[in-house]
Amino acid sequence: MDPVTLIFRVPLNEILAIFSEDKWEATSRLVENSATLNNMPPGVTLQKSLMGGPLLRLHVRLWKDGVVIGNAHLDIPTLAGHVANHTIGKSYVAYMFYRRGYAVNLAYLANEHEDHDGFAVEIYKPDERK
């Protein structure tokens, strides 16, 4: 399971509108729903292809459980499949929301992973901080 790297304190429909505006597209649920969180598949899986093809892409999975949480990563193709870079993925999503006026904060979740530092990006409206 990929680690949680995103915490949204924004309504799901608003989140999806911003991803759509940034040219992210839905991915195949049959292929992308192998990941679970507390035994639940993601409610939404999106990708943004880079360099004109499907191999190098940004990928996000989202779950709704009170707040919307998720995982974002950059899929980098290798001969053995792909490597997921979570730092680049969560940074891209953080900047995508920040440049649209949302506040961004780092939240330490202590969920270190071989390619993840244990921090998630928390995204919220500046006037609606927890």
C-alpha cells in the first residue's frame, strides 16, 4: 500500500474540479484499485500523463472518510515496472492547489516508507483552518 501523502479539508467536488482544470483524467478502476486503505478501495483514481504518453505520469488515489485523504506520486517507468516518487507527486498537488489560493501545510503522519518521508500535505481554505 502506498502511504497517505495528502489530506484535503476541502469538499470532494471542489477537489475534482481543480484536478480536472489541471488536465487530470480518471483511470481505469479495474487496473488502479489494487490499493486499499483500511480495506477500502479508493473512491477516485486520477492521472496526468507527462511527456505525451501514459508511461510517465502523475497518479493520485483519493478516499473520503470525513476528510478526503489520498496518495499522490510520480510513476517513473523502469524495466521491472515502475518506481513511485511520492515527494514529487505530493509537491505537484500542493503547488497546484497553492497557486489557486488554497493554504498548504505539512502534517507529520509518521508513516515513513522506503520512498516517503512520513509527511502529508494538508490542503485547506485559508479562512477555514481546522
